[in-house]
Amino acid sequence: MRPLELHPNRLLPAGEEQRRVARQLFEAVEPLPLVSPHGHLDANLFLHNEPFADPAELLVTSDHYVVRLLHAQGVPLEALGIGRKEGTSQAVGGRQVWGNLCEHWGALASTPSRLWLEHELHELFGLREMPSPGNADATYEAACDRLATEELLPRSLYQRFGLEVLTTTDSPLCELRVHQELASDQTWRGRILPTYRPDELVDPSHPGFSASLARLAELTGIETDGYDGYLEALRSRREAFARAGATATDHGVPVTGTERLDPAELAGLFRRLSHGGGSSAEVEAFRGHMLDEMARMACDDGLVMQLHVGVVRDYVADTAATYGPDIGQDFPTRTDYIRTLRPLLSRYGDHPGFRLVLYTVDETTFAREIGPLVSYFPALFAGAPWWFLDAPDSMARAFSALGETAGLAKLAGFVDDTRSLCGIGARHDLARRVLCGYLSRLVCEHRLGIDEATEQATAFAYHRPKALFKV
Amino acid sequence: MRPLELHPNRLLPAGEEQRRVARQLFEAVEPLPLVSPHGHLDANLFLHNEPFADPAELLVTSDHYVVRLLHAQGVPLEALGIGRKEGTSQAVGGRQVWGNLCEHWGALASTPSRLWLEHELHELFGLREMPSPGNADATYEAACDRLATEELLPRSLYQRFGLEVLTTTDSPLCELRVHQELASDQTWRGRILPTYRPDELVDPSHPGFSASLARLAELTGIETDGYDGYLEALRSRREAFARAGATATDHGVPVTGTERLDPAELAGLFRRLSHGGGSSAEVEAFRGHMLDEMARMACDDGLVMQLHVGVVRDYVADTAATYGPDIGQDFPTRTDYIRTLRPLLSRYGDHPGFRLVLYTVDETTFAREIGPLVSYFPALFAGAPWWFLDAPDSMARAFSALGETAGLAKLAGFVDDTRSLCGIGARHDLARRVLCGYLSRLVCEHRLGIDEATEQATAFAYHRPKALFKV
Amino acid sequence: MRPLELHPNRLLPAGEEQRRVARQLFEAVEPLPLVSPHGHLDANLFLHNEPFADPAELLVTSDHYVVRLLHAQGVPLEALGIGRKEGTSQAVGGRQVWGNLCEHWGALASTPSRLWLEHELHELFGLREMPSPGNADATYEAACDRLATEELLPRSLYQRFGLEVLTTTDSPLCELRVHQELASDQTWRGRILPTYRPDELVDPSHPGFSASLARLAELTGIETDGYDGYLEALRSRREAFARAGATATDHGVPVTGTERLDPAELAGLFRRLSHGGGSSAEVEAFRGHMLDEMARMACDDGLVMQLHVGVVRDYVADTAATYGPDIGQDFPTRTDYIRTLRPLLSRYGDHPGFRLVLYTVDETTFAREIGPLVSYFPALFAGAPWWFLDAPDSMARAFSALGETAGLAKLAGFVDDTRSLCGIGARHDLARRVLCGYLSRLVCEHRLGIDEATEQATAFAYHRPKALFKV
């Protein structure tokens, strides 16, 4: 049996002097509230505030980071609780999924998922032993018991983490009733805000594009069979989101350019695309054009635009068809931000009302592209290292690259981007520690005074994302 | 005169605490036997077990890493012992080559070749002075004397390094007689296993492709003028290799895709290609298709597939024509692993009988492509940093990138990939030290306990490659 | 008020042992004279030796690194002193520009510009307080006063920095009168040498290409309406530059290949291009061809060739049209050095008279491309990390990547590449400290002895660039 401990200096650098400075910085940052302006939780969690059903479902099955790592050890998807869409086989139950986690616990070593899980198991579930085959049943049962307590109800977790605001990611077709109910709930003071993510409505290659357009028309009462109405309907939903508290949009479509299309051709092209026509080049061009439209609207309505690109999803088509999306088989691809964004930044990069946050899963772009771009355009900010890069060394490399090319002031601040409520505390804790480690090096190398380092730390961890995302 | 010393803490991190932990880890790893499941030595060395002729030939001329670095200082290839294929000029003798090494010893500073050479000169050749122009003759003669001793015979070196198994790389056209004789040699207990490397038989752009096909037919007794016979003959050689102890194949052809070709067109295409026809696009497509076939066979026969891609060889055509291959003028090129491997991984990435080890000379792919891919597909493993990246800082960066995206458990373990018998001990020593340095950081940052770090260290250095490569 | 101090150990690594070694190395390097074989100052500065007019113009407006970072904070270009080319608006005066610097001083934290400015303000301007909104007027006035003193005259700065030689960058159309007057000036012993930069004469897409050709003919007395005369005229200007002391050329055109064009077609192509004709593919091919011609001439006349590629300039066309070039809106793009340079290196890479220094703003090419290439070709050297990469951590990464793949001996040495006379001392100081930090790690990890590390440090900082650039 191995003890499960959270060392107070975990993730701070080795070396007496640097660790001391890092600790000092961390002490300034640790007590700050959390802002979570980008995430993927379901608002219903907070509305219903019911206990989570099963710890394995919560910590394994629904977390595609963990699913991916365990599947890589040869564990079948079913044995991780992932059911087939057409159920000819049965996914296994929580106890067995938990057993698989315990069995392969060692294989998670050196990954951030392991560090997050340790944090959650220790702090939320009260475990004091590392999971292992020998304690699988005992830890599963202990975790189940804890899940049933009030302490682990969604609203309790929100409070425990010191969250000030938490945003969800929502289709423009979402009516936002849950968000509205939460806003008017007098029994609770948490803030759960929606984020406008229009991918299915601006990417004609999205399955169900035509149906989504029809639903958009229905929802807004605006005809979407012409390009102008379509734009108007999209804008109308942005307004509805803003009224419901949204301050940002998010965009994850594949993008290779951001040229505006010829107005003379747009109407015809849109009509073809909305009926499932159009070449793949036209689909691509339209997607790029729509990013421009979204940026243009953002200049007007002030919603902060977020761009998440460079991921190929559902890599093995058969597996996606059988098991659905978000099961770990999404991978980075290359994006040339300099070339891709040139038209869009030429139009809006200096616009005082525009804010664009760029995320990447290709860390080579931090020093070569994103850092230089955000170091010139006032509208542009570098998003936190994301997904595969949301990890201690990756983050430290990103701080180093962006800090030198752009200055830390052009980093948008940490976002947890999570589907895991339990993980929010762990993710912010890790990021804050790594940040303080990076800054402690600058201090010890006499590149930055401790006062300014403290300001940079608290700005990145709290003040800047709060201001930038207007939450 | 500068002393040549091997500090016991060489390559371990500075900083008292981290060095102490690294030392502790290294002490667990150092005594483990070596497994060398990927290399380029000639099996005859061990069959005949004769003394090496000349230290300069051994340490300089036959090591293209060293040739490259000395040539970059302006030393002509002839002066490094590289003869012209059509001998109008004469390569110089060992004493002069050694003199050139001594002359430019300082130019090797900061390269891994320098560290390996220091290790070999100190441990095998008993030198206690750094080579320099002033001691060129004396060190050359001392080295010659040592080479003549029994201690430096190939079998003695095998034993001295603690090798448990060592593999060669062989054409399917190789009859493996040497391997068979070694296997039945009662006077020696070393294991020298072949590896199946079919590049010349699956890449129609290879010079002598047609002749190789004819030789394949002759060797197997299977007609290779049709596609089916060709496949059958390749499979038959895989079986012969497996019977001779092979557990792996290696593939180094240029590859831009792995789509299977239309069965209806394959027969005709193969016939054209085997007669020197076919467009360059067809050659490329065929190479990709044949990777698929090799993977398919690997699922059946269990040979571990290794993919070494992303190198442009014989960069200056004239120089290659004059001096031949492997003289240091090979360079990395870019490979998009995500896109290239999608068809192949979609077919076999989940196959329980399949194992694919990916090597790269483009370190940007560790975090962006290889780490994410191996973190999902059970069949896939990340190969050790290779060639230009087989160096302390490069290795540490690879551990960092792969450790976070995939977990160390998805690293295939160290392979020395060497053409230099003398260097095997030095290369494993260096890699093990760097590994322990990386892990000591995780321990000192409280990201991993010392027990688990020790397990990870011994797994990477010994247990995992032994199990993964089935040696 | 925050004190402005230059710590004696600034930029040296944390950790007692490593810092001590770094300090020891730095003490060997610090007193060495500066050589500055690549820069962008105006030779007139030294001829007239007049006081600089305004500290804000000097340290902000004329430094596009600083302009970029302040513009990224939302400061309009006019408010940084950048005037419109067609002056409908007025750029603000020095005091206001300085005020903007003070206002956003914190936003420069973690950038090298901040470190350089701190150095200059402390050492040259005698400030002992960090700029801030509260001291903007006082510090501006203090700086103005200092600028008027003899100590800050251009020739005094040259002397103060310990410069041995400083080169400018000049069009072949420059008559070099200023350089000649300086050379024959008996009152001063500084060396200001020109560098031949023919971009406007070898890139047909350059605005005014035809006019430049006409001017070239006029200057040389050689007809440039045919290809042979054009080449001859270019060669003649190289000779004139060499007579004026030039030892190098510099090339910054976009380049995607270096194939020589068919001689039979060159005459006709050149004629078309010189009259503004030719497709963009032809323009591109011609630029590549002209790099070959420049390399060929370099083999003859011994001018060191420098290649600066991979930058897209004047990103927002409207902004460039309004405010001109060099205002911070230039960004890295990707260059494939392996493929692009293959023809050129195949021809000249082994030529004993040829030297080519490669610069990049894409750090991924250090380990993948530039390091491997310079580790084979005797003619080739890796240029210092440049522009966005001229920063502490970026430099350390470059040393690490190039040191392992090529050996430090293949680094051309530091060049400041600056437009800012005041910054030269600061830039060399920073680079030397980072170099010593890197080397101290090798020493403390027992990868290099302190003697050799000292040799490597002094070579990189002084001896190698002096020898390599023949200054």
C-alpha cells in the first residue's frame, strides 16, 4: 500500500532558494477565488444539485483524458464504461471500471490526469492510499459513500472551490432555460453563465447543418433560408446569450483561412450549402468567412471571441460511429496561425471593442506565432495551454515562450476547460503552482522583482481572466 | 594536457537535493543488464570474434555521427578514412584519421558523440588524457595496443556491457546463416537476433528493386512477378526470420500516407512498378500500402513493427555517388504522423496482436503527435529519441513531452540504434543517467514518489523493452 | 516607487553551485571587447556624432520591439510617435510617448526589451527608479538631460561599450561615402563597416525593382538590362563594398527554393521581370536562383553570406501603407531549410571559400534542421537566435538544441542585430550571461570541464564571430 499524500510544496521547483520564492508567490495566489470562464459542465448539475451517481462514471468514464490513458493500456472502451451507441454489448458497471483504474494506476504516472486525480481523491474523497488492485473494492466503496454526502453535491463543490463564476459551453440552439432558472434561484448565489458556441451552425460539414438552420429559424422567428436572415438569426441568439449573462463565444471549427467571401456570391453559396451542396473547398471557405462574421459581430456586441483550433476529432471513424465522440481519440493537427488569421486580424486586430483569445494544442506556435501576434495586436490574447498541454512542464514551456515574445500581460489567464466538476480545484491549483514556479525562476535570476512577480501571479490567476472575460 | 575523467555524477542534475535523488535512482538502474533490441552491428563480429583492426576506423570512420562533426570542421572525407567508391584517391590511414580527431576534439564539445567517446576511451581504451594534437600519436598507439587484447574482442565487449540480447538489422534477402551459426555455437551464450527490414523490397524507388524481387523469388521458391506471390514471399521471409529468433521488423521508407490501394488495381500496379514503371505518386502510394500490409502481417505473426521515418538521406547526390551512404549527410524532414498514420491506425491500432513503435527525429512531434497517439492506441509505443535527438537535453525534453501527454508507461524504452559496438555501454549509461535526472525532478517536485520513480526507471531501462520487444 | 537596480548576478542561474560556475565563466567573458558584425544603425550617427534628440524617440519610437509591445496594450501608433506617411494626423511628442512607456512599463515584464531598457536606463541614463506614471515627467527630463551630455554621443557610446567593430546594413545602391569618410577620419579610431544587402535588387517583387536596376546601372556604369550585365553590376558593387571594408552580405528575401534556373531561359525571364512582368512562380524561382548566384560570388570574393528568412513583413497592408515598415507588425513564418537549401548546399556547402550563416525565427528548426545541417557542411554556421528569439530562455533553448546536434563550435557567435545604439551593450551583456548560464549547467553536470567551458564562452562571445565574419 502506498500512501496518498498532497505535499504542500508539490509542483514547486526543487532548489531551496527558488522553492522559497515560489512558495511566497503561491501564498499570495492560493487564497484567490477561482474564475472559470471556459468549461464544459452541464448547468443542470447546479440546478438539480443531486449527488453524483458513481465515482467511476464521474472520474473515469466521463473524462476522456482518463479514458484515453487507460484504453492505451489495452483496456477495452466497454470496460471503461463507454457503451455502444447501438447497444449490442453492455458497458461494465462502476465497480469494474474503478477496478480498471486501480489496475492501471501506475500507467498514469507523470501525466497531469494522475495529479488531478490524486488531488481529488485526497481532498474530496478523503482517500489516504493510492488506488491499487488490492484496495479497489475498498476505495470504490469509500468513494461511493463520500459521493452521497452533501459535501460533494455540485453546489457544495462550487463553494468549496471558491468559484466566483463558472461558464458552460452551449449551442446557440440552447434556450438557456437552465441558466435562467439558476439566475433567478434565490437559494443559491453561484454564477453559471452560458457561452455561445455556434460550430454546428457555421460549419456546413457538421452533420445536421440543415436541420440546425431550421431549428435556428424556429427559435428566433427569423427565416434562415437566405444568408441575411441566417446572419440576423445568429446575431439574435448572441443577444439572447448576452442577456442570459454570456460574455464570450467559442469556436472550434477546422479553419485554414479567414477571408471574407465575395458578397455577390454569398447568397447563392449559402443556399447551396444549406441544402447539403457545395464542394469541400466551398465548405472550408465558408467556415473561414463565418469566423470573420463572428469577429465582426463581436466588435459590436463585445462578446469575447475564443478560438480553439487544430484538433482532428473522431480519428477512427468506425470507433466514433460505434461509441460516439469524446472518448479520447482526438488528436492535434497543425495550424498556421500567421497565415490563417491574417485577413481577420487585418480587419479587427486593432478594433477597440474586439477581444480574441487564441488556444492551441501545438506548442511550437507559442514562440513562432501566437506570442508574436499577441505582442502586436491589442485585441489578441494568448489562451492558456490547453488539453494535451494543460500539464506542468508544458505550461512552464508556454509561460517561457509567451513571456519572452509577448510579455505575461498578454496571457488571458488560466481556464480549466473541464468536463469534470471535481477536477476544477485540482486544475487551478496545479496551474497556479506551475505559474509560481516559473515566476520564481525569473525572480531568482533577477529578471523580475518579487513585487512585480506577485502582481503577475495574481493577475494571471485571477484578475486578468476576470477582467478580460468580463466576468 | 587535460585529464580524461568519468565523474560518477556525470549527467546527473546540479542541485544537491535533485542530484541525491537522481543518484539513488541511478543506483537501482545501473546494475541492470542491457537489452539492445535495435541496432546496426554486423553479426559476423560475434561469429568470428576477431580483434578490431584500427581504433580510428572503429571510432571515427565507421561512425557517421563523428564523421559528420569532423567534416563540419573542414576535414575532407578522405582524411576521415572515407574512400571513394571509384578509387581515384586514397583515404588516409588510421593514424592520420586519429590525428584529425585529436585536432578537432574541442569541436565535439557539447555533443553526445563527445560524451560517448570519452566514456569509451576511458573505460575500454584506458586513456586518462583528453585527445589533443600533442598526444595524438601516443593515444593512437595506446588504443591500437588495447584493441589487440582479448578484453576488446567483440564477445568480451558483449559480456562486459552486460548485454542480454542484441539485435541486428537485416534485409529479408539475408539468409541468416551467421545468426544460425551463432545460435548453435556452444562456446558462447550471447544472443544475437536478426530484425527484418524490408525497405529494398517494398520501396519501388529503391535502386535494384527488380533485382531484389528476383532474389526474393529465388530465396523463397515463390514467384514474385505477381502481387500475391510477392506478398507470400515477404511473409515467408518473416517466418524464416521469426524462426531464426527475430521478434521485430524495422521500416525506414519515406512515407506520406498509409492508405490501402484498391485490390482491383494492385496487381497491375505491382507489375508496372516491378518493371521500373509507375509515376512517383504511384511509388509513394505503393510504399504507404505496403506499410499497411506489413502491419497486417504483424497482427498475425506478432513481429513488433518499428517505424523510422522523417530522414532525407544522401542529401548531396554527388557526394553520395562518390563516397556512398552513411557518411553523415542525412537530415531530418518533417512528417505529419497524425495524418500519415490515420488509415493504418484505424485498421490495426486496437488490434491485440499488433505493436508499433514510432521513432522520430523531429522533436516537435513528441508533444503534438506521437505522445497523443500513443496515449490512446494500445498497439502504439513511442520509440526512444533517435539519432540527432539521442542526446542528454533532447532526451530530457522527450521524457518531459511524452511523460505528460502519454505517461512514461507508453515509452518503448531505450534502444541504442548504434553501428558502434564500443559505444553500446556508453549510450545506455548516458540514457539511464538522463532518465534518472528527469525522474529526480518529478520526485523533488513531489509529482511522483521515489518508489514509483524507481519502478519507472527500471522499467524504461530494462523491463519494458525486454517485454515489449519480446526479447 | 520601485528601485531600478542591475543585480550583478542577473540572468545567471539559480542554485548555488551553478551560479558560482556561471559567475566564474562570466568573469572571463565580461571584459572582452564587443564585435558587432550585424546591425542596422545609420553610419551617419558616428560621422556627425551629434546628441540624440529625444529619449522617447530613441528608446521607443525607433525600436519596433518596444512599439509592438506597447501597441499590444492598446496604445495607438501615433501615441508612440509613429507618424502617418501622409500626415493627416500628428504623432505625439517625446514627453507623451515617454508617458506611455511609463504607463505600460509593467506590461513589458518578462520580455527582453524590458531587460535591455532597464540596463540602458540604469547604465546610460543614470535612472535609479523604475519608470512609472508617477515619475514620467521627472524621468523624461532626466533622460533628456543625459542625452545632451558628451557621454551619450554616438562615438562615446561606441567606446563605452568596448566595440571593436560595428557593421551597418546597406543597399548595393549606397555609395558608401559615409563609411569612407569615417574610415579616413583621423579624429576617431572606431571601425564602421558596411554590409551588402541586395534584397531590392534580387527580388523582382520589391517595389521599385526596375528603378533600382536603373540606378544600379547608373552607379556602376554597367548596363543592367540584360542578365549578364545585371550580374556583373551586382558583382561590381560587392567589390566596391569589399574595398570599403565590408566582409559580409545579408539576404532577407522570401525563399522557397534555391534551384539554378536554366541558362537558356534566364535572359528572357530577367527581361520580363525587370519590366514588371513574370508570374509569381517566376518571381519566386528567380529569387531562389539569385541566392545561388550570391553564394557563387561569395565563393569567389569571400564575403560571408547571411541568410535571414522566415518573416512575413507588413502584415496588415493598410497599416503598412499608412505608417510604413518596421513598426512591429512583422511575424515569423515557417521555412523548410532542409528542402529549400538543398540545391545551394549541394553546390557550395563544401566550398572552402564559402561561409553561410543561417538565422531563423522558428526555433523548431534548430534541432530539426539548422543544427543537423551545420553539423555536416563546413561552410555553414548557425546564426544567433534572432528577433523574437533574442531572449534569455529562447537563447538557452537554442544553445541546448544546437550544442547537442552540432556542437557549440558551429555557432557563429552573438550578433545584436539592433537598430538601437544604446541597446548594444545591454544585448551583448544579456547574451553573454545566458551563454554562461548554459555552460555552467554542462560543467555542473560534468559534461564539460571548466577550462573548455571557458574557451567555449570566450569563443562564442568574441573570438569566433571576429574570425568567422573576418572582422
